[in-house]
Amino acid sequence: MRRAEADAGEAALVLASRGDRSAEAAVVHAAAAAPPEARAAALKALGRLAARPAVERLVELLAGDDQELADAAGRALAGARGAVPAVTPLLDTADPLLRSRAVRVLGLSGDPAAIEVLLSAHARGDADQRREAAAGLVRLGYGQARG
């Protein structure tokens, strides 16, 4: 990236980290064009924006072939509003690795809306997906006694 582009990308990340949605297009560009070591920060910023196009881009990256980028997108999605409905369709894919990634994101989401989806994934998934679903259900407090 040229220096001006790098500065613009950095400014967009700062705005995004503050929740300024006007930075969304620049952050999406930074996430796609940044060197690998900077992508994680851009993806995290996208997750903070939690706007529909940002979440959709993170889901695309989660489903991609680049494992490092998919992992970073998963971490960003885990904290993004709107992640549960965006990630849930990935549970119907034929790719077991992608299904496991999706279950992991749902379990890390902190969103109670993920509980029903995780219960379904636990009931019909392979061993990895059942393990991820069980861990996610515990993180979400499912089945714990209420005081």
C-alpha cells in the first residue's frame, strides 16, 4: 500500500473502532488490501461496526480458503451484532470445516439467539461440531441453574 492509502486505512480503523459507520467502506477496503499482519485489526474493526455489509464481508472471509483470514474473521464475527443470523446458514454447507467454524463463532457470539442453533448443531453435527456446540452452550450459560 502507498503511504497515503496506509494513512487512510489507519484513520478508517480508528473511526471504526469508535463505531463510526462512515468508515465502513474504507475498512472493508483495508481488510481486503492490507498485508496479512494488518488484516486482523481491520477485520476486528469491521466486527465492531456490525453493519450488515460488514458482517456479510466477514462471513465471506470466514468461508474462504485462507485459514488465517478465516480465523480472524471468526474472531471479529464473534463480537458482532447480527452475526447469528448471518452465520447460521453456513451450518447447511457440505464442508465440515466450515460448519465447525460457524458453530465456533455462534458459541462465542454471546447472543442468546444462538442457543437454539447450537442445540440443533449439537444434535446433528459431527464430533467436532458437537464439541464446539457444547462449549458454546456452556459459554452462553445454557443449562446452568438460575439463582
